[in-house]
Amino acid sequence: MLEVELLRALANDKRLAVLEWLRDPERHFPPQRDGDLVRDGVCSLFIAEKLGVSQPTCGEHLKVLSRVGLIQGKKVKQWVFYRRDEERIAEAREVLGSDW
């Protein structure tokens, strides 16, 4: 994971909000008809609605977070559900906390 890409991904309030919400999805999102909020993740439609942005804009934010490995997408029927990758987040914390 490149530090520059990681910093760019985290340099956006909306992406930081998504990461925070996904830390406790049952608290921040309504129940879903398909997929478990914790096990499968949160449907991108719910994330876009909570962010107050269009689906394409939300998709770009999610793509950035996925590219640096902070979240993972999982296809459930025709939707993509996202959850945090806690192992990668721990690695990112180490990278950002290290001496340069």
C-alpha cells in the first residue's frame, strides 16, 4: 500500500465518514432486505443516501477506499455491499504512525 495513495484516500471528509459508519454499521444504517450489515457489509445505496451524494459520486469514494484496501466490496444479488478490512486498517495505522 503506497503511503501517498493512502493519504489521498483519507484526505476526504466523506471517505472518513464512510469508514467511521462502517465501524458500527448496525448503529448507522437501517436493516437491509438482502445481506447482513456486519457479515456482508452495507449496500452502496444506503451509503450514498447517508452521504447525501449521487450513486456515481459515492461509487468513486468507495472505489478509492477499496483501491487502498481499507474496505472490501461483496456482490449480493445485483448490489455491492461494503465493509471495513480491519487488518488493512491496522496496517495503515502502522504506516501512518511510523517514522519517515
